[in-house]
Amino acid sequence: MIVKLVFLVLLYLMLYSTSSTIVLLSYLFGQNKEIMNIVKRNLSDLFNITYQIGFNSPIYYTGNYIKTDNVDIIIANHINTIDFVLNNVIVNYFDKKNFNFIISKKVTYLPGLGFLLSSSTDIKLNRKLLEDKDNIVNSIKKIRNGIIILFPEGTRFTPEKHKLAKEYSTKNKLPVFKNTLYPKMKGIHLIINILRENNRLGNLIDLTHYVENNKTYMKDMLKEEMGNTYSVINTYNIPKDNSLEDYDYFKSWFLQIWQKKDNYIDNIKNYNYQKLPVKLSPIYLTSVFLIVIFYVFINVKTKGKYFIGTLILSYIITLIRNLR
């Protein structure tokens, strides 16, 4: 537990130092989105070390990750609090394009990490499609190439939620999944059709995650060992004609993919895996160290006034951006 806490504290200090220095200053030059794309790619190395070494959960992967020059869509099952780190690490290992998470606007108010997300090209939603539709359309149209990452389940998997999902599916005569929750599909249906209409539709890449001793919430993850993490990667060609405009046809197509995901989890130990490497360049490690040292130094010199001032300023900027 102590090792995990140390890694989390160091990671958070790095996130907060970056948001309060480099990212905040980037607004003076109108370069916050460009800077955040660089920050997100570089943070993948720190996430990788934190996950595999700090949380002692080696990542093993198998399958085919086929990227395109257009906008690829990544989907994954939502297993715990830090699986966004897992998605970040795996995607960055295979593809160096800019990636965009679909997140709740509430997350952008978290100190440090929230401001990073607020400053990025990530798509921030209220979690209600009718309220978010225009935002989704406008955000997707701005993405020329890159990656969109989302969790179709919309919430983390727990036994309690799984029970409710099975009851809902049974009541409404929908497929019942053994290892996942019934997916929400209207958002991804909208995204696919926007990209297709703008001739920027790439592949659908499915990440199926399994952790040996998975715990959904952070407090439990800190107490117990996670064991190995396994990820099965599958790439699907999305029809480029207008066949997926029809929502019922799209549901049928997507649920076939989701059923395969459910089956992969049943047989997760039966595949041949490769170990995802852990590496961190000396140059990047030095830059991280210097940023943290600078942040600590300036707060000591100002007796914490820099911390308070930048925290207030970041919240004001986040609030303004979320009201747009």
C-alpha cells in the first residue's frame, strides 16, 4: 500500500505541477490544446510506470491494433477507477496520434488533473445525449485525425450494477452479458455517423480488459494486490456506406462486437500474450524532475500564494470553458 501511495503522490504532484506551470502559461499564447496534446502523450510513460511498477500489475496484451490516417474509435470495458490509465498506456504504445477521451464535465473540476482535462481537446459531456448532442457534433468536427476513447458502459462494472443491467436486459428482451454491462450506444452511433459524413471515419478498436484481482474503487485497489492485467485487442472495419445510419441496424452490428468482448473475458487466460514494456527516457525524467522542483521552489518562495492563485485561476478558466 505504501508503494502505491508514493507513486500516486508523485504522479499527482507531477500532474499538478504541469497544470499550474506549463499548461496555465500556454493560455497566454492560445496554445493550451497543442501543449496538452504533448503533455498527454508524455504522461503515458509516467502512467505506465505507475500502473505496472507502482501498482505491481504487469500489462499483457494480444490481438491486432490496426490504426488509420483518419479518426479511430477506441472502446473498452470499464473495470475500475484507473482503467483510463490502462487505455492511455496501450493506445500510446501502438499509436502516437493525439487522443481524446470522452469524459464528464464534473471531472474537470478536480484540482490539477481537472484543469489538464479542461485545457485539452477531450470531449466534455453532461452525460445526457439531448443536452450534449450539439457539443458532440461540434467537438467531433474539429478532430481532423487522431483517436477518440470511450467506455460504452458509461459506468464502472460492479456486481450490483451487473445485477441491475441483467434485470433491465431481461425485462426489455435485450442480450444479457455475463462479464460486462449492457452498452449505451446512442453516443457512439452519433460519433460514427458524424465522422463518416465528414470523410474522417477510421477503424473501431476494441480493448477488452481483465485484471486478475480486480477492485473497482481506489480504496480497495490500495489495500490489495491487483495481479496481472490482460488486454485483448481487436480491430473492426466500420462500414463506410450509410448502412449504420439506421440505429436498429447499428445496434445489431455493435452488439455482435460486444458479445465477442464478453466471450473474450470468459477465455481470457487462453491466449498468447506479450508483455507491454516499461520505459522512461532520461530526458523526459529530467524534465519531469525540473518541473516539480520549480513548482515546489516557487511555492516555498511565495509561501503558498502561487498554489492558491493558480488554483483559483484554473477554476475560473475551467468554469468559463465549461459554460461555452
